[in-house]
Amino acid sequence: MVYNLRAFKQHHSKMTATKNHPQHANDDTEKGKLALEESDNVSGHDGETMHTSSAVRRSVLKVDLCILPFIMLCFCFLQFDRTNISNALTDTLRTDINVGNDNINLAQTLFTVGFIITEIPFNIISKRIGPERFLPITMVLWGIVTWSQIFVKNASGLYAARFFVGALEGGYIPGFALYISRYYTNRELGLRFALFWASNSIAGALAGPLAIGLLSLRGRGGLAGWQWLFLVGK
């Protein structure tokens, strides 16, 4: 039901507008039919089901409480990945893998390049196969690559790790933007996108205290503090 929620609400609003403006009745009716036809392609959708306004409100509330917070949490993890390298430099990363500022800057440049290269292709793939299928795959791969940074031994390893982390994160923002748009009308999307981007700032505020705690684990389990940061702080 949730996936056809947006189509129904658009249809409902168009029907209401039709009553107020009879001259647009034919156009609005056709648009409403197209909106509902889109929902007919959703697995499990019953075209005979009638939705009341209260049921629609409850469905939107359910999405707000169960799905949107998880998406915001994932965006926080994305921001943690972006800032972890800076926090790791406050530990012994430079000496442990023998890198300098030039190496760090190049690694961060490769991160950005990877992000830019994959953003459009991943968005196309996400739209074709569905973000609900594509995003979990990229998130698992992104997590694996992030964890693999604990095994970095030199500058070359750092370059490769940061490039692939950036590349696998490239489809996240447009993918989840597409995913969110499946549940809300255009009028409702403004507030939800604002909350989505606000989570980025929240993550920035939490990254520092989180890094302090993880870096203090240095020596435990035979891992340096920056290794704990990449292992847990993803």
C-alpha cells in the first residue's frame, strides 16, 4: 500500500481540484488515471482497494516514523566516512602507513573523483532496478570497503581504499532522494528533504565526540586508534 500512496494522493488532489475547476475536468481525470496506473505495477497492489484520507495520513506517519529515520541514520554514516580520514590523521595514521600531506590530499581527491564518476550511472541503475534493491547492495559494498581501510599499509592502499569508498557512496544521495519521493507528494517532500539534509549536519556534530572515544581504544585487539575508527565509525 505504501508504494502506491503517492499515486493515490496525487489522484485524490486532482479529483478535488476538478470539482473546483470543471473546465479542467478532462485533463485532470486523465492525469489521475495515469497516476493510478503507475501504482498498478507495484507488487501486492490491489486496484480495488479504496483509501480514506485518515488511512493516507496514518500511512504517511508510518513512513515518517519507520523509514525516514533509518534513511537519516544512513546519511549520518555517509558523513562519518567523509570525516573519518581527518579524525584518523589526529592519531598515528601518517607514521603507521608512512604518508605525508601530499598523499593524504591525493587520496581525498580520488575520493571525490570516485564519487563524481559513479553518481550519475548509479542513479540511472537505481531508477531502473529500484532503489529498494540497488541501495542495499551499494551500502554493503561500501561498508566492506570502509572496513578494509584498517588493512591499509601504504599510500597506494590508501589511494585505492578512498577511491572505492567514494565511488560506492556516489549513488547514495540521489538513490535515497528517489526512494523518499516514492512515499510523498511534491508538497510533502520539502520538509522530508530538509530533514534528510539536516542529518548531514547532525553527523558532523557527532563525528568529533565519536572519534575521541574510538581513538582512545588504541592498542586494544592489536589495532591502532585510527583502525578502530574505520572499523566501528563507519
